Amino acid sequence: MAGNVTLFIFMGIAGIFMAIPLVFVVSNAFKPLDELFRYPPTLFPRHITTNNFSDLFVLMSNSWVPFSRYILNTIIITGGGTLGHVIVASLAAYPLAKHDFPGKNLLFSMVVLSLMFTWQVTQVPNYLIISKLGINNTYLAVILPAFAYGLGLYLMKQFMEQIPDSLLESARLDGASEFRIFWSIVMPNVKPAWLTLAILQFQTMWGNTGSQFLRDEQLKPLQYALFQIVNSGPARQGAAAVVTLIIAAVPIIFFLIFNSSIIETMTTSGMKE
């Protein structure tokens, strides 16, 4: 009992420290400008105001590109990149996990090796490939490279290896094709993996400004417009605080929506030979 109480107290203290930055981001969005520059900073606003939200609305309304256009661009880029990565990573991981073919270990070693490099290392090669394909300054220039993140393939392969081979063999004896086995048996049983992958990829795509490939303002995502406001100077720090809240809130909401599904599937998907 004493050990459990100590553990809960320690977890509670750690949880409070982890929650403080999020509380600080939320409270800053409702602080007046003078409180934002106050030192030492206060955790909660003394005079709650919504002027920061109205300032942000005015700034976005005066933009020559409609605010709805930025939102549409973000939905297309984030949705396409997330969905495409989950599908491509799953299709590529299935043969690596459940089939034997020449060069299998070499291919997987290349995937693992790619995890060691940051995006800056592949920035120039990616730009050259996109330019050669003729899709620069289009949505595909941002969406297509998202399909090739090695972490997703690695995660899906590790989960698919836990599925019993006897289950797949039974499906083959019943006449199921490989695609039927993949969609009807493998994917439902690795639901925790692709839901987790979708959350990680959504966060990555949500933070993408498209500055490397997108030149036309009509193609820029919401993140680009918000970052422009953040860099507008001290007079716009109230709107910048709201921008920070929006940037942090959307991935958190996306995680909370699928969090229960991940936990539920984790507890019911254990399969053994």
C-alpha cells in the first residue's frame, strides 16, 4: 500500500509538471498584452480577455488569400499525407514481415538505416526528385514525400510479425487472396500500430509549412499563415499566443479522439500461436 501511494504521488507530481506548459499556452491566449510581457510571467491571467482572438480574426480577414483557403490547403496536405503514409507503410511492411524473398533483410536494413538521418540530410535530394517529377509547387510536392517516412514501415513490420503465421495459412487454405488477408486479417489485428502511426504522421503534416516546395500563396497551409503572424513583432504577440494555442490544440484533439481506440485495441489484440 505504501509503495502504491508513493507511486501515485510521484506520478501526480510528474503529471503536474508536464501539464504546466500546456496550461501556460492556454492562459497566454487569454492574457492582455501587458500581462504577456510581464516578468516574472504569471501562470494564469489576472484580467481575462478575448481580444487576442478578435485580433487574429481581423488579421486573417485582411489577408488577400481567404482564411478558408489556408484551412482547405491544410486539410488536403495533412489528410493526404497521413492516409497515404499509413497505406503505403502497411503495404510495404506486410511482405517484409510475412514473406521470404531475396534481399528482404537488405531492404529492411536500409529502412532502419534511414531512421538515423534527419530531414535536413535528405532535403536537397527530395527537392531534386520533386523537381524532376514536375510536381514542384503543387500539393503532391508535400504529400508524396510523406509516404516514404521509414518510421512508419518499421513500426508496422514489428507489429505484423506478432500475428501468428498459422492464422494466415488458414486463410490461404480457405482460398483468401493476399490482399484479402492483408485487409481483412492483418490490418484489423495491427490497429494499434496504424492508429499510432496516423497520430504521429498527423502531427508531422500539421506542422508542415510547405515552404520548401510551395511558392504560390494560394497553396500555402494554415501553419505558414500562422507563423507569419507570430513573426509580426511585439504588437501582434496577443494574436501570436492564440496561434500557439491553435498549433498545439489540433494535434492534441486528434490524439484524444483516437486515444481510447488505441488503448482498447491494445488490450484485446494479443494473439499467440
